[in-house]
Amino acid sequence: MSTTSLVTAAELLDLPTGMGKRYELVRGELRVMSPSGWRHGKIVGVVHTTLGTFVRDHDLGIVFGAETGFRLASNPDTVRAPDVSFVSKQNIPQEEPQEAFWPGAPDLAVEVLSPSDRTGEVDEKIEAWLTAGCAVVWVVDPKLRTVAIYRPDQNAEVRSAGQALTGEPILPDFSCAVDELFK
């Protein structure tokens, strides 16, 4: 869905979310996000639980669930919502943000691909996360059973079955088998 006039982050927050519609905002343009299928949701749950347990056990910061909006840019506004995200303790303000959306990018953004995702749209999300200051982006591909790891100014790395996914540089000592994400 495209709008003829630019939408602000404040206006995005006030939009109704009925009929299964969620939105992201890209340079002031609304983007409809369809509800996800159960496989997608299951993988998002596994990633969230795995990261959340590690982060909680090591007191490293906050893991956010799907639909949490991050305000990546202003005038025009961009608000993106990864499937899972992490903000390190050192990047959490002493006072909770007053904005409805988290100000800035998370340290880690995780996108789990859906069958309807288009390569160009996924590439645009990766670029938006990294440009806004995200240290690492994981793109989880349920079909190929892989995780692509993106970092600023580096080539993507791909991890697959039989390999470990690590959290360097933002989650030292984090490691999980890629296979575990797809069980």
C-alpha cells in the first residue's frame, strides 16, 4: 500500500490494526505487513526464546519481540519492526524512552523470511538496519535452513545445518546450532 502524502511516526501509532494489518513506515510511506504463517511464528519464537534466555542469564540488555517498532529516521520518518531484536545494556538510556517507538536501531535485528518476502524488500530492510546503526542483522531462511549474517562494511556470512550461529561482536559467548532454530 502506498500513500499519496507522507505519514509520520505519530500517525503510524494511531492507525487501527484491525483485519490482521500491521504496518511499517519507510521514508514516510506506509508498508502493509501481512500476518505470518505458523512456521514463521514458530521460528521467531525459538529465536526469541534462545536469545532471551541467554541475554537474561547474562544480564546483557533487552530482547524485543516481533512488532516492536524502531524509529530509524525522521523527516520523513522510518519505523521498522524486526521479528526479534536486541538492545545491549550499554545502549539503554538511564530513563526509559518516552517515544512510542524505540529511538534508533537495535544492536541486533533478526528477520525471519516468509514465503511472500521479495529479495529487494529484504535487502532494503537489511540496508535500513545497518545504515541506522545496527551492528548485526540475521536473516533466517526457513526454506534453505540457513542464517545470513550481515555487519556494516563486511560481506555477508551464511551459516547452515551443522554450523553454529554466534553473536559476535555484540553477544560474546553466545552460540547455538543453526539446526536448533528449525526444530
